[in-house]
Amino acid sequence: MIKIAITSLIILIGLKSYGQNKKSQYLGLNLLQLPTSTINFNYSIECKPFMTTIADIGYTLGYNTKYDFIGYYLAMHSDTENGYTIEKQSGGYLKVGGFFNLRKNFEKQNYFHLGLFLTNSIVYEKGLYLSLNDSRPYSDAENVEHTVFLFGYSISFGYEFKIAKRLRANIDFQLSFPTDKFYNLYGGSTFVPGIGYNDSAAKWWFPMIILNVKYRL
């Protein structure tokens, strides 16, 4: 997380310097980031009417399918046993990219947009493992834990709208495609901070719904 914080600080400083003469700058947070609960903040600049650059940093406290009611319908959740019992999945992420805004001028306050992002994630997993072919009781299961660093690419489609004079919001449906390092994660419950959740073998379906609220600086 230290490396993520330092990297994000450098990016935010760079974006701030780049955006001094631009139309608007925003500081925001995701009130909703399903299928998981994440603490985050993001910084964005309206470079042109059709282009907004964004840096987003966040930390996910944990993921639990038992409480993921809405996410259950977004991602595939199978009951396949693989020997792993995950006790904790958490981690942080740094996401950079932007929106291509479907508008011609700054005067248009409500509009659709397309998003493209690169996400650097850290996933921490802790749990127990006992091979399905092992006849020993589960009390003899092995304690396992590791940290995996991986990248992912995300595309999104959403709508941005005005709430008040300096307050705006946008809601997006995002699909992400992590690199093959996601195969290093334990078991079938594959969760990646900033990217999403999928417990199937396919790495092309990591959906997420994001509601962001931002304040113009």
C-alpha cells in the first residue's frame, strides 16, 4: 500500500499541475462500488468537453459472498469446492484513465460517457487448504496466506449528471480484464480490488457498478 500511496501522490500532483488552466477539477468518492465495499477517493480534470482524466485510489476491507446480495446477480458465484476456505480477502488499488464524454461543450451538464482505465491491484488472501482427496479431518487443514500484485484493464459505460452548483455524480457499469496473474489467487472466489469479482475460470467477466459523487474545486 505504501508504493500505491506514493505512486498516487505523484500522479495527483502531476494531474493538478497539468490541470491548472483547465475548465474544472473535482475531488470525489465512490458511494457505491458493487460487488464490494471500498474506501476510496478520486481526482479528475475536465481537460476538454469530450475528455476527463481520472486517478482513483482505494482500499477494500474485505469481500464476503454471504453479504454480496446485489453483486450475486452481477458476477458468477459457483459452489465448486477446491479445497480452499477463504477467511479474508482484502487489498488496495490505484486506477488511472479517463472518460470520453459524449458532449460537444462544457455547457451540457448531463451526458453519457465511455471509460477506459488501467488498474494496479494488491490482493491479500488468508485461509485454509485441505486437498479434496485428503481423508484427514478439516481441523488438520493447512494455514495459507499470500499477497498477489496484478494489473487489469477496465472499460465502462455511464451517465454523469448535475446535483448542485458544485456537486456532480456519475453512475457506471464497468467490466474488467485482469492479467493472467489472477490465476495465482486461491480457489474459486476470485476477488480483485478495483476490478471486481468472479469465481469462474473465465477472466473476461469482472463486472462492477459504481456510483461516484464529486465536488468541483
